[in-house]
Amino acid sequence: IRKRVIFTDVSSTSLAERVDDNLYVQFRPVMTRHCSLDECDGEPPLTDFHIADVAPFVPKWLTIDYRRGKWLGEFGY
């Protein structure tokens, strides 16, 4: 499972929580399609997966900052 914050202009707002007029937050659990990183070049391909009990996996906090012309984000449990 990957743990990172990605910033994008495109979002499926039906799955996202609205923070304000310009910001939506969405949790998307993904995993790599291959167990071994030797099986792929560069970024490994990702796949979505269903979580039966999502509560333990939903982040408890999120920080967002804009530094040196880039958006940065972090989350934790």
C-alpha cells in the first residue's frame, strides 16, 4: 500500500470531501500490481482495491503547504 499525497486539477468530486470552494480531499487506496519492483521499469503500475473495513485505513490528519512553488502534503493515522 502506498502512502502519499498527490495534488491534481482533475478529481472525481463525487468521491471527494469538499474542504472549501477550491479544495477537495479524496482517499484512494491503491497497491502495486507486482510484488517485485524488478518486474517493472520506473514507477510500478497501480491498481485499486476494495477495503471491507475502511475505518482503520482512513487518515486521521492531513497537512497541506505550498513551498518554493510546489504543493506538499502529508497524512497520518
